[in-house]
Amino acid sequence: DWIVERLEEVKPNTVKRDLRLLKPIFEAATWQYDLRRSPLERVRAPSAIDERIRRISEDEEALLFAELVMAENPIVPLAAEFALETGCRRSEQLRIEWKDYDRRGGTVWLADAKNGRGRHILLSERAVQILEALPGRAAGGKIFKISGNALKKAFEYARARAARRARSMGREDLVSVGTLRWHDFRHEAISRCFDAGWTSEQVMDFSGHVDIKSLLRYRHPKVDQSVARLRAMKPNGQ
């Protein structure tokens, strides 16, 4: 009954996460009170497939960043471009500090990554340029001196303006820019690595994933490129 009621408010994957949190609590209670079994053993989590398949087209990117640069805080467009260059999660990006930035090595060390281990954020030449352009290096501390909420709101305003601009231009095919999420920068960055022919192991070094299954959720090949590769294949003997 609780699952049914919960599903009226949230998506199935949220309920699955709720159950994962409750499971150790019930297991502890089962042991402490000498119960035969945990009640959750017979509770089935709702099934869900919520994998997001989303690439950012060149026109969408241009339209979005044209609005991001109009943000009141100049850090906003730099933070967005850094996310697209590095595939860094927003939460991780907002935690990195100047003391962990190695310009010569082309990395930023992240001690508390989501994967439970420390990892190096790999920096492209453009990513280095972005960091060098950011203010506040002499003061130290966080590299991106902006709150998560402020960054989120600025991004949402920018994508909404971009969608309105697309409609005013008569480009209905670009109105979908209004559905972009910040996390799509990570999806796009990882997919671009695959587009460039990187191996899965190389992409994992870039993204910080520790298992291939999680990584492949971020791989969204461009269909036109897949078709071109297929057609470029020659039959045996030709």
C-alpha cells in the first residue's frame, strides 16, 4: 500500500531508492528482535527504466550558451562550459578547490568523488583556459564560487530563454533546448569521447566510473554516424 501511494508522488526509481534505504533498517530490526525474516524480503520493488538518452546538438549548444553568457554572474557560462569539457558532475564541480588544481599536469584532484574513491578530473586545453579565467584563485578555496542553487536557477532561466528564442526564430526543432538538464553536459561529454574512438577503459579514466555497466548508460552514439560506419563496411572478398 505504501508503494502504491508513494508512486502517486514520485517515479519508480525513487521508490526503489527508498526501499534500498529501508532494507538495512529492517534487517537490523529483524536481528535485534529475533524475527523470522525481514518484512521487506517479500516486497517487490517497482520496475522502472528511466535511462535518459539525450545528445546536445551543435545548434542547441550555441543557442543555450548564447543565453548562459547573459547571466548576471559571469561564472555561470564558464561553469557550464567546464562541465561540457570535463564531464564533471555539478556536485563534484562545486567542491573542487584551487589547492588541488595542477595546471602542468592538466588535472584537478577530487578527493571525495561519487565513486567512493578519489579521482583526477582530466582537463582539456579549453578546460584549463576556463580555470585560468576564473576569479578568486589568489584567495584559494572553492574554484567555482557559486552556490548549487544559484547555478541551477541560472541554468533553468537560460534554457527557458533559449527555447523562447528558438520559437521566435521559427525553429521548432530547437525548442527542445528547454528540456536540457545540467547533467546532460556529462552525458554529452562522455558520448563525445566514444565518438572520438576512445576505448571503454579510457572513457572510464575520464568519467570516473568504476564499472562498465554504469558507464554505458552514458554512451549515446549518434545514429547517423552508426549508419555511416555500417555502410562503410565492405563484404568479404571485396
